[in-house]
Amino acid sequence: MTETILANATLVLPEEVIRGSIRMTGGQIASVDPGSAVPPGAVDCNGDLLMPGLIELHTDNLEQHMQPRPRVNWPHQAAIIAHDAELASTGITTVFDALRVGSVVNNATNYGEYARALADEILDLRAKGALKISHFLHLRAEVCSETLVAELAKFGPDDAIGIVSLMDHTPGERQFRDLSKLKEYVCGKHGLSDQGFLDHVASQRALRDRLGALHEATAVAEARRFGAVLASHDDTTAPQVATSAGHGVHFAEFPTTAEAARACHDHGIKVMMGAPNLIRGGSHSGNVAAADLAEKGLLDILSSDYVPSSLLSGAMMLGDLWGDMARAIATVTAAPAAATGLADRGRIKPGLRGDVIRVTRVAGAVAVRGVWVAGERTA
């Protein structure tokens, strides 16, 4: 049985930060001891931070590996393995890979079905031990689509689906209340003309009117069938949050206003914001800034969203903002673990998984110097 001792480190524990050591054996944390002693055979961390491995609940990173350039499709297995290695290198040891379910095939921004086939490839690589970190599935249920019901029916309780999120990208609602921001995004991505954009808006609104209620109800029911946690996405108003609460939503992804974030807390719903928003100083869609919610005490969980390395950097920024590194690191470890029912990880505590990362600060940046998953060094 392999034993690893990481000593003379700055340990980020659930409630405090202390100098100490961690002993890992059998894939678990066996002991946590205070002090700067370096036992024989131990790794001397020279005061570097040791914290739980990061837990990512919503990332689009796999899609970037699958399509590294517009209209350039990369082999899926190679993309999954590269995505896995990138996440490990940034300190992420558990990921919920976000896969879209619900397609549109009858307008200018056609996007087709892919989730079931890609999920099979992820699960196959996981079963073969080809991946460095823990992978679960996150189904992004596109309410404003044509095929959501049929696509969800292809999944079941054995598919390691940890999260189902309710995604409503109807033009003029939620993330893209500002149609000018939507126009920038859609026309830039698909090269639509002014008239093409207007046609897109009309067709998407008609689709939401025709199928939205059915799709939302089906996604909620299917999440229960899968045994998955339900998440909302881009809540904007208090009434929208009340609807989310009625569905049994556990956490809210990227609420777009302080009003919505405050309403989430009133309903006992945890608030997740994007680390890129925090680092950049604002939302690329013109919505509420993550830093504003952090200062108001309305931010519980961070997600890297589309930049994996931002998860650790964002948490360190929160530590500086709050003056409380333990609280900040919990937003990327203990809080996402609790939100998704992963009781075996997210904290440095005897008996939990040996998912641990070694981190140092270099000038204004953060560097990952070591990653252990279930006690084994992976990066």
C-alpha cells in the first residue's frame, strides 16, 4: 500500500490555515498533523499551500478540445484525454463534464445532437482507467430547443449524471436580456446578417413558446429519474428564482443580477459564479459582476466556466478579497462537493479521498506544483 507524506506545508483546512503535514495511504487521507517537521521519506513542501483538489461543476472546456477551430472537429477520445490532462494540470481533481442535450436543426444557427455518444466515450475511458481525474456528467438541458425530450430519454440512472441544469437561452431573456449583446455573439459566431439575426430571434422565441413548458417539466422529472442534482442557469429575477426553488434546484449557475442572487439565498439555493467574471472584473455579457456578489456575501461556489486555470486563481483572489483563505478555497472544494452530494472529498480531513494539490504563489500568479488523486501523483 503506497504511503505519501506531504510535510512542512501550509494546510488549508475547512476552518483554518495552519502549518502541518498530510499522510495519505490506501487512496485516503490517513492523518493531518500540525507542525513543520519533515519525517524521513516525506516530501518537504517548503511552506507551499496544500489544499483539497478542486471540484469543477460547469465547464465548456471539453467542447474547445473537440472543436479547436470553427468547423474543425477533433477525434473525441483524444479531445477527452487532452481535456482531462489540462484540468489535472490546473489542480482540478473532480469535474462534471457539461454536455448539451436539446438540439435545433431548423434555423440559421443549427446545432445537432452529440451528448449521448460523447457520454459513452467519457464513461468508456473512465472505466478503462485512462483518465487522471474523476469525471461525472452534467447534462445542460436546453429548454429552447427541438429535441430535448428525445435526447434525455437516451440517458439513465447508470450514466453517472451528477447534475442536470435548466438552460433557457431564449433571446431577450436571462443571460441575453440585452439583444445587442446576443447579436454580437451570434453574428460573430455564425456570420448572420441583420435580417438573419432577426429571423433567429423570432424562431427561437416561437420555439420557446411552443415547447418550453414541456421541456422544463421533462428536464426536472428526468433529473429525479437519474438521481441527479438540479441546477438553474442565468436566473435574473426573484420570480424566476421562486420557480427554480419550486423545482427543487440545489444551486444557481451564474445568476445575472444581485436581485436573483439575493433571492437564491432567501430560498436556500447556493449561488455559483464564473471565475473568469471575477478575474476580468465583470461579465462578458454585461451582467452582474462576481466581485460585487462576493462583497455582498452572495457568492458560494466558483466555476472555471471556459478557462480551467481560472478556478484556482479566482479562489485565491477571493481569499485576498475576504481576508479568509479557508473560506475562499471552500468555494472550489467543500461547497461544490456539498452541492452535488460528494461527501468523500472537498476537505482535508482523515478518512476522505486523497485528492490534494500543492500550490505556490509566483508574483501575481498561482502555480500548481503537484496534484494527487486518490493518493496517487497525477500531475
